[in-house]
Amino acid sequence: MAGILLIMTEFWRGPALAKMMRAIHSYSSMLVLVLLLFFAITGITLNHPDLIISKAGQVSQQSELELPPYLQLAELPESAAKQAEIAAQFRNWLSQEHQIKASVFSYSFEVDDMLLELDFKRPAGYASVVVDFSAGKAELDMEFGGYLALLNDLHKGRNAGISWVLLIDLTAIACIVFALTGFYLILKQPSRRSLGNSLAMLGIFVTLFAYILSLH
């Protein structure tokens, strides 16, 4: 046991730990290099919406769709399970035939009025479809805010789905590892420790000063 403790102590104090920290620091930065650039650039675009404007890729569409025979219903069910099945059929039809896709999907039935409303939300866009079973038609209203709005919404994780939210979390964890290993490496270099600590304190001061200044 004493030998194991001695080995562990030498590892935490010796060059092996510093080598491992350098490797973690380097590889964590490369892992999120593109994502760090993405969030940095979109942070600027989000911070200056009045200066950085782009309408590239914007789409607005309103149209009337004919329901296929298998989706033309004479009456609507009352049960939630049956309604969910019908909504799923409409979602598949709209996705396959009209390329309407979204990360966030919701629906609501108005049984007495023979209506179904479907909402599709995605970064920088949405589609709303109101199905009138009595008329056998659906009204489509679709909007896409453009490529810049898409990048900004991805930065915020707005309507981006669970996979993108997890990617943001993983990026944040990698940034924490990158920052802490960098701090450790500075502390292990006596010639740079004083300057490193001073810059860290300066960063804290500038952050607090900017916040306090924003309140006045």
C-alpha cells in the first residue's frame, strides 16, 4: 500500500502529470476548435443585430394543399392515442411530400370543427399547417429567417433538438477542461506564473467592471 501511495504521489508531483495535462489541453482545444470559432463568431453577430444584417436564404411561403385520400377523414377520434397516430401520419406526409421537417413538433385537434393544427419549429424557421377535414384541404404557412438567423439560433440552441443541445453541453465541458488544464500548466511554470495570475485577475476585474458599468 505504501508503495502504491508513493507512486501516486510521484505521479501527481512529477513530470508525468504535466505531460498528461499538456496532452489534454492540446487535444481538448483541437476537439472543439471549429465549434469555438462558430460560437465566437455567432456571439458577435448576436451582440450586434443592428449592424450585422443578412436576408440571404429567407423564405416565406403560403399555400393550400390537397389532402391525399388516405388522410381524408369523415370524423375525428376523441382518444389521445388515435389523435397521436393521425398527427404522425400527417407529419410523415408533410415531410416526405413537402419537405417540411422540424426539431420541435406539436399538434392540436378541434374535433367539433373537424380541424387539426400542426406546428413545426426549427432553428430560424417554422411551419404551421391547419388541416380542414371538412374541405379536404390544408393551409400551409412556412417561414425561414435566412442563414444568419439559422446560425444565431444554433448558437442559442433554439428549437435545435436534443442532439444539438448535447453538442453544446459537450463543447462547454471541453472548454472547461481546456481552461483548467491551461491554468494548471501556467502554475507549473514559475517564469510565467506571475504574469498568468495577473492576466487571470485582470479578466475577472474586466468582467465585473463591464457588468457594473452596464447597470449605470
